[in-house]
Amino acid sequence: MALLASPKLALKRGALLTAANWQVVVLQWVADSVFTALLAVPVVGGAALVVLTSGLAPQDLFDQGLARAVPAVAAALLAHPIALAAFLAAMFVVLLGGSLFMAFVKGGTIAVLALAEQEAGPVEHPPLQLQAVSHTGRFRLETATAGAQRLFGRFARLGCGLFVAYGAIGALSLTTIVSLGTPESAWDGARIFGVTLTVIVAYTVVNLLYLLMQIAVAVDDCDAGTGVARTLTFLVRRPRDVGIVFGVVSTLVALGTAASFLATAALGLIAFVPFVGLAALPLQVGAWMVRGLVFQFLGLTALVAYLRLYREGGGTGA
């Protein structure tokens, strides 16, 4: 099959189809918000546990700085192995349950967008017709639920592999940072920053591979092992196109993150103004919602773009 989709057209198609199926954007945002809220419960409990076991007031713990606070927290938890085990168990349960929940939701999302991408005409080619774009909407609760049920088991197995990769990267980075010791010079600080940047890049690459594997499993309706092989074939065939889509979306996300930081700082200044500052809270909530929806839209746009590239030159031997 001829490779017809350029990265530019694939991204344009992704944006149009994601906008036509805007319900999946809201669905993904709600799911991510629920997962974040669930994860915050053991984290807040762990922070309270650290304060109780360390014998320090929260302000005193923060005033020590990162270099002294981290060893103090670690010593406090290690001195109470039962409390440490309970905290780790709570984190594991929330991460496992939340990850399975996200795998279920992601299955429905990919099923809807894959169906829309398959049945939509060349809406990315000019002239742009809003009526044609609106007709590409394929979101139905029944479609999303059926797709989630069909893909859940295979996505869960891929998620287990993701956990292993996360654990390996985290353990390796933690070992490296501990071996460097407390930073005593600018060079030591630069090395720790380099390790941190490497970890961020590694996690980003792993997340990209995980998404592409999900796409392969959903499009070809194959098992997780076959999806891994076909993802590697896809990357060998179209590394440039995948890299361009990834670079464009990553740049947009970075710009959006910078803009959200500036907006947060501006709202923080408003909060100090008497009476007017009362409006800061709803504005902050609104900004948080807009930021989450925009980031979800960008992520799903990239998903549809990868879907397009995979179908026109993927790992199925087409």
C-alpha cells in the first residue's frame, strides 16, 4: 500500500476527528482526574504519616531543605516498618486499581477513534467542510463500552509491562542519584539534573511505545505479544513520520504547560488583592479544567495521527 499520509495531514486529520468525537476528550479528562484524586489519598496519608513518625512539624520539615528532608523522611519511615509497609501497600493498590481503570477507559477511547478514522473520508484535504467533519462523529456509549470490554485484557497485560518498565527506570535512577550523594558543587548538581532529564526522556519514550502498542493491538485485533512485534515493525518503517508527530505534539504540550504556569502566576497575584482575590479560586478551577481538556485534545490528536500512519504503512505487512 502506498504511504499516502504525511505527518502534517495525519495531524490535521487527528485534530478534526478528535474535535468531531469531543466526548472522548471529556471522558479521558474525567478518568485522569479521578485517577489523580485516587492517587492523592495515599500520598496525603503518607505525608501525614511522615510528620507523625518524624516528630517534626511540617514547617520544620520543609525548612530543612531537600538535602536534609529526604534523609529525615526515609529514616522516619524505615524506623517504622509496619507504617512503611502500609503506605507502600496503599500506593500499590491505588496504582494497580487506577491503572486497570485507565486501561478500560483507554480501550473505549481507542475503539471509538479507530472506528471514526477508518470510516471517515479525506476530511483533512481542502476544502474544509464542517458538515463533513461533524459526520465523522462515531461516539456511542455502546461502542465505547464494547471496545473497552474487548481490549481490556490485552491492554491490562501491556500495562503490566509498562509497570515493569517504570519500575526498572525508577530503580536505576534512584540508584544513580543515591550513588552521586549529596550535591556539594555545581558539577554534582548538573549531574543530578542530567540524570533527572534522562529519566523524563525515558518515561516519555516508554509512554510513546505503550501508546503505539495499544494502537497495534486495537487496529489488528491481535494479542499483546503480536502487538509488540508489529509496533517495532511500524517504527522501523516510519521512524521519521512518528518522530515528527511526536515532536510537534510535544512542542505544543510544552508551550501549553508554559502558558499554564504564566496564567497560574498571574492568578496568584490577583489572589493577594482584597475582595478581587475572591475571584481567583473559580478562575483557577476554570484554568485547570481548560488546561486538562486542551492536553487531552492534543494527546488524542496524536493518537489518531499515529492510527493513520499505522494503517497506511504499519506493522501488518501492508
